[in-house]
Amino acid sequence: GSRNVKMAADLGELLVPYMPTIRVPRSGDRVFKSECAFSFESPEFEGGIYVCMNTFLGFGREHVERHYRKTGQCVYMHLKRHIREKATGASGGTLPKIRNVRLFLDLETSAELNNDDFEYEDEAKLVIFPHHFEIPLPNIEELPALVTIACDAVLTAKSPYRKQDPDSWEEELQVSKHAHNLTQLENGVNIPPSGWKCTKCELRENLWLNLTDGSVLCGKRFFDGCGGNGHALEHYKETSYPLAVKLGTITPDGADVYSFDEDEAVLDPHLAKHLAHFGIDMLQMQVTENGVTSNDKKPRISEWEVIQESGLKLKPIYGSGYTGIQNLGNSCYLSTVMQVIFSIPEFQRAYVGNLQRIYDFSPLDPTQDFNTQMAKLGQGLLSGQCSKPLMKSELIEQVMKEEYKPQQQGISPRMFKALVSRGHPEFSSNRQQDAQEFFLHLINLVERNSNGSENPSDVFRFMVEERIQCCQSRKVRYMERIDYLMQLPVPVEAASNKDELIACELKRREAEVARRPPPALIHAKVPFSACLQAFGEPENVDDFWSSALQAKSAGVKTSRFASFPEYLAVQIKKFTFGLDWVPKKLEDVSIDMPDLLDITHLRATISSTILPSTTKIVSPSLTFCWFSRDHLMNHFMEPPEIDESAVMQLAEMGFPLEACRKAVYYTGNMGAEIAFNWIIAHMEEPDFAEPLVIPGFGEASSFGVQNAVINKQPPEEIVAIITSMGFARTQAIQALKATNNNLERALDWIFTHPDSEEESEAMSEVADTEINTISNATAEAETAGPRVKDGPGRYELFAFISHMGTSTMCGHYVCHIKKEGRWVIYNDHKVCASERLPKDLGYMYFYHRIPS
């Protein structure tokens, strides 16, 4: 007895210095005990998991030392799960009884292990760093009460991915109190299946349909600046109509419904009826399409089987770069995009290549750090540690030892998904999503988190030049925008097997009338060349603001590539909103996507950029809001108007009239105050009071490239505009030289080169030599700094993502990637060599530039 007492006293004493650091998890704390924050190690791995008793973060054996070094936190709970084959009566031995410690409640048992054949034994102990003193648990008599309570709380804590904060969308939704007796006005409103916009502003996304009066209004602004202008909420405040449904989320299984009154996402059990009131009859339409219930529609070999290469004996591939990703339930849209992203060397370098640096500089909570979780996912996919075949010798050893080492097949993206979808109403739900939308969401996150370091998403970025011609004034306006994705239309009318399709459709109608099963469907074979042609064709723009007419007018828009990216992502626009409101897929479309792609002919020609200063760069991540750009830009396009009242205000201060006119003109008619700054900056110049000379409208002019190349000095009037905004003159000149005298890009350049002021003197000579090569667009793009890479428009296919199912909101995704000269299919956790490549049925294709 006395020895036990002494030992208890020792344990107590051992812990005394650390007591202040041991916390009991509270309701808001997330306890990570099933997965390491930096790797995919779990309690089933040999080293187990160490849970910090202060932050409740989990670490594998490799990573716990780093946390100890960073935080000085000494006390950890070590969790280990042993898996043994059950001893049968024949072999006689009975295994130690499973200690019934309620551990790791959220740890799913491996699906590969049949639970009847294996049993689990979980082991927990406290470990004190740095000397690794171990205290086995449970140990109630000997530990201080606080420590026992803390250990119990950690052992029984629920999964960290359950409902956390009130604005998390993963929580169990409650039925709205307004659902049962919702008033719906008989106002004859009928909602069309597409083409909606907010009735109070021009927004066309994030739109909500009020279920009382059928008004379509925009949602609230999200934390990242996207979203809407909050008109739906305003409308509720005026009317008290409580429920709204988000347009574009309606599927046969439900939709996103929000209650303004209860201020949360809710369930509406009568949604079908409430939607039918406004003519949205999608639930019935979907279930019994064509009067034949969906179970009868399976006679043909479906796209599901072709895309997943079912029925073929596929050979599994293991090792580095061949690791699958487990499906969390409708998470394959994320997995396929991440498999493609981490097959790209620039992303491998940025995250896995910099792994040590990212991990060492990661914040105190690495589960909430984008770069850490990207590096972790990339390392998981590339290390090959979760993708190993069982060797014969291992099997024999396991039988001898009665100790089963589970083979983890693939990695679980739970921690990654929880982080990248935080605050996003669609991706944080457990429903299927659009892979293309997730791809753009990911690029946005990469951009936002690449603080000064290498930004791998540069490889997808390109400039699109949009040329819009006003049908009335015939004036042309050029806009440049940044994009990451080429969207390719599918002109079904150009199908090469039109006759067959018509015959098939007739048979289908006959079968429907006679209530027979429909004939086997045939794919519409649309030539790739027809898609490319449709991409290049001009499209009509209805509500184009013509600065010449100062009114809305009809225009014609053509889009061309102003630069070609290193990697070209192509989305096939297979989805349209059907008349029954569901995003329908042109399901049976087959396109002969080429292995080698040449889009050189889609480059914007130099003649298009005669008015370089009219370009307007619209970037998803960098938008300037502090001066009226359109005002400034259009002003270069139209013959000048000069705000005479501002001129008079300045003249009254005693400045020469001509100087005042120039000041107002060169600062884009933005008022006397900004023009005054220009005057102060230019008073010393010899031509200060000389009359304003305006370059001829519509020709290359002194705004253009030619003069700049001859003079090697940017046009004074553009320099003036930049200096009037408070930048140094040397900086303005350097920026303009680096961007071919393009005002917008020069401003962008200044913002991306904040340290350039000191270097500008040294740089100006270099810039001069570069200006001479501006004859081709490539050099121009390179001098523009890191924003856009450019090169030839010849590409080779290296990956594609395919979607099965009738709409992006349901179904399944897989991807095929060409690695080491062969095609590989990634289907959730299964990775196999491809046998029959379904290259014609993809949804997103990824091409890599062929080095010239």
C-alpha cells in the first residue's frame, strides 16, 4: 500500500510544475485526436497521436517535437489503437479482453477490416516532454482531480468537424417555424428557369427568391467581399416576409432556405409546394422524367460505367503521386481538383518543396492555416506513404504476431475541406458541388495566401481582351480582364451524327407514348473544331454602357487571348438550366478533345491594342476602388470634354487659363481638387501655360506605343495622372516603361513593386532597352512584372475531370491524369492504370504548354 501512495505522490509531483498549462476542453474547443495537424498520421499509425493538453491539437510522432519547441507545452495525451485478428477457438488462445475505455469516438474503423474478424484495443497515456515520462491512463486514484477531468473530457470529446461556431453551415438544420403556415401572395408571379437578376440592382448571382411574394433579390456580402448588396434582407425589413430560397441550389433533394426572422439556414418541409406556387415544378418533373420512373432508365451502358472504366480489370498503382483521396460523402469534386493541382510541378514546388519552411512558420493553430494544409495535402499525395501494396512477407509476419497493421488506402481530406470551405455556404455543405466553381475558389485562396512568396496559380492566369463595339455609334471599347479558365461552348446543332440523333429522338417519343422503355441513347458527337469556332464568334451584349451615347446600348463582343498561360484549364459548358429549373447536363455529348491543341489563332492581334490606355483590367483579386476608373479610361477614348466649371474655379485662384484646362483634362475631369494637385506638381515646367494639345482621336497618338518607342520616354500626360495621385515621378516613369505606357497596368505595377522607388534610377536604363522589344506582345507581358506569364499557344493534354450525373449538384466525379507516360484513373481512394480512356466525355480539361 505504502508503495502505491508514494507512487501516486510522485505522479502528482511530476505534474505539479505543469498544472497551469493543463486545460479542460470547453464547449467551443475543438479536440483533434484522430489526425495530426501536419500529416495524415492517426492513432492507428505505429507512432500514435499526441494531443496537446493545452491547445488540443493532435500531432504525429514526427511533428510533436516542433509543437513542443514552438510553445514549450510539455504535457500530451498519447493515443494508440491496436488492431488484432480475433483468436478463434481452434488456435485456442484467448486475447486480452478489450479495455472498454471510451476512446476516439469519431474514429471510423477501417472499411477494409471486417469488424467481425478484428478487434481493437485502445491505449491512452500522458506523456511529459522533453524526457517522455509516461503515465498510463486511466489512473484516477493517483492523478490530481483537474488532470483526471481534463483527460476524460479529451477522451470523450466529439469530432472537431461538427457544428462549431454559430455561422457554420454544417450544423443540423432546424425546421423553420414559418414553414407550416407560410402566406404566399396570389400575385401571378412566375419565375423563369434562368436569366434572373436582382430587381433592385444588376447582380446576377447570389440571388434569393422570397417565398411569400416571389421577389428575386441579392444576398448579403460575404467576409471576402463577394456576395451581394443585401437587397433580400432589406426587403424582409420592409415587408417581414420571412423565408427565401437561394436560386441555383434547388435540386430534388431540397435547396438552401434561409429564414430572415430566425436569422439562420432552415429546413422547409413544404418546399416543393412553396416553389410550385411560383411555377417551379422541379421535384415532380425530376422523379418521373418522361413518365417513366428513373429505375427503368438503365438499359444502356451508361456514362457512369464508361467514365469509371467499369467492367475492366483495372490494375492498382501504388507509390508517390498515386495516392487516392477518400470520399467524405459528395466530396469528389474537391478530390479530383486537388489531384490535378498536385500533379503540376509549380504547385508541388510551392507547397511540398517548401514544406519545412511552411511548417516552421505556421501559426499556433496549423489546422486553420491555408498554406500548412495545402502542404499537408500535397505531401500526403506525393509521399506515397498512404499508398503501399501489402508485401507477402508482411502478411506472414502479421499472422505470426497476431498484430494486424491496417493498410490505409488513400488520405482523408477532412481537415483540408473544413478549412477551405469555412464560411462558404455551398462548399461547407455535404452536397455535391461544381468542380469548376471549386477550382476558381481554390485559385482565389492560393492568391490570397501567397503573401510575397511564389504564387503557383500564376501558371493558370491569362489576360482576355474583350472588344465591344457599340452598334449605334460604331465606337469600340477594349477591356482586359484576368481569367483562369477557358469556357468552351457546346454547339449541339453542329453534331456530326445529326440524322441518328433525330431518329433516336423520334423512337424515344414513340416509346414514351407506347409506355415502352426508351431506346439506347446515342451521344451527340460534336467536333472540337465547332466548339472552338463557337468560342471565337462575336456575341451580342444587351445592356452595354456606351460612353459615347451616355446611355445603355446594344453592342457586339468578341473575346481573344491577350496572353497564353503556362497551363490552360478548359471547361466544357455542358450545363444549362432546363425548363424544370435543374442545372441540366447535355448528358450525351461526346467531343473529340485533341491531345495536342493549338489556339495561336485566338490571340488578340496587335492592331486591337491601338488604344492601349483604354484597357480596363478586371482582376478577381486586385481591384482599385479609389478613383473612377471608367471615367478616366473612357475619357481617353472619346474626344475630350473638359469640365469648364472646374477650369473656372482654378482660374479664379490666379493660375493661367490654359494651365487650368490642361490640369482638368489630364486628371480625367475629376474635379478641381485633383486638378489643383496637378498644377502644383507642374508649375515649374517650361510649357506650363502653353495651350493644351490633344492627340488625334482614334490614331495611335502620343498615348500609343509608337511614340514611346521613338522617344523612349512615356507620354507626359500619363505620367502627370500618376504623379497627381501622389506617386513619385521616377516611379511613374518606371512603371509606364515596364507596362508599355498602359495607365491601368502601370498602377497595378506600382502596387506590386512597392520597393521599386529606390531602384528606379538604376532600373530606368534597363527599362529603356526593354521598350525597344515591345513590337511583340510576349515581351510586353514579361515586362509587366509577375502578374501574367505568356508564351506560345500550343498545348498538350495532361489531365481531365469527368462528371457523371444529370446536374452538377448530384452525381460523381473522377479524374484521369497522364503520369510517367501513361494515363491513370483516380476514382476516390482507388488509383489504377487506365485501360480505355473516356477522353471524349470530360467536363474540365487541363493542358500544358509545349516548350517551343
